[in-house]
Amino acid sequence: MNVEGVHREIGIPVVGQDTMLMQSMFTVPFALVAMFLLILICYLLCSDSSGRKLEEARKPPVREKTWGSEEERPDPTPRYTEPIRDPPVAAAVPTRTVGDFKPERMDPVLFEQLLDDMTSSAFTFEVEGWDTMELKARIDKILQEAGFTLVRSIVEEATSERVEVKIGGWTRQVSTDKGLGVRITLKGVPDRDRVFCHMTVSAEQRRIILPTINHLRKKIIS
């Protein structure tokens, strides 16, 4: 009795060769697919791990911060900083006008600055019959009688060969309240009755300059 007869005798179903062949035909492809998937999963895992290592290798090394010096160490207490302040604004200085210079407040420095900024005219003439010091005293009196306040009347130079005197007067006209100044320089020789007089008149109004020069010149040479 063969194997097939024995199987039938004991009640075991007999599988034919065709059936076994078909089962092997289905089992082999499934095994191959499973093996392929396993290989693919392993490849993907290895690729991911290699990519991470390569990316980490490209990154610059992170330097751990060490407190090597006192300047680099953090200060436990905040430092006081001076608050930023706006620059001081310079106080506005009021511009002084001619009207601010009263005769009684005038001094030689302001006198010169003021007359230099005003309209001026000059005239030079010669005076005989008076020496330099006598003519100085005469002009001081003439200016005071004409309403001028003497700002200065000094001897600039006095030698055996030369005498120089400078006189300055300032006034304000009552009718117009306009400023008027005169500067006179006398140059002569000691004990000689001949003096050169250089007179400059400055005023806020041009029209009063020439009349003032003519009036003072006539007074001085008369």
C-alpha cells in the first residue's frame, strides 16, 4: 500500500501534487515581497541616520562660553548709567539798539562800536592860534555847550616832537531822539600854535551829519 492509501485509510485528506504546486507558487512571491520591504525599511533607516550625522558634521562647533576675564563675567548688580540729557539751550541775548546807549551810560568801547556801525562823514582842517592842549580844552567846552556828553578826552601821545589828542562826544537829539556822535583827533607840535584837526561825525540820520560838521568847525576855528 502506498502513502496515499495509508492517508486515506486513517482519514487524512490527500493533497494532490497540483495543489501543493499552487501553494508554493503563491508562497514564494509573498516571501520575496516581504524580504524586499524589509530591505527597503533597513535602507531608509540607515539613510536617515547617515543624513543626520552629515548635517551635524557640517554645523560649526558651538563654543561653550567661559568666563575667562573679569570684563566678560556678568555683573550681578546693574551698573548705573548717566541719563541722557538734552544740550543746554543758549539764552537769547537781546540785540542792543542805538536807543539803548544813553549819554550817561556810554563808555569808550561801546562808543567806538556804535559809531562804526552808523553812517559817518569825516572832515580834516587846520586850526591856527592855538596849541594842541589849548585847542583840546576849547573843543571840550564847545561839545558840552552843543549838548554832547564827553565820552573821552585823552592825550594819546605827548613827546618833544609830537602831541596827539582824541576826543569823543555823544548826544541824542531832543526833537527826533536820534543818536549823534563825534570823534575828533588833534595832532600838533608842542608850543606851536598850529594844529591839524580830523573830525568824524556819525548819526542815525544822514541828513544831520553835514550840518553838525559845519556847525562844530565854525565854532572851533572862530
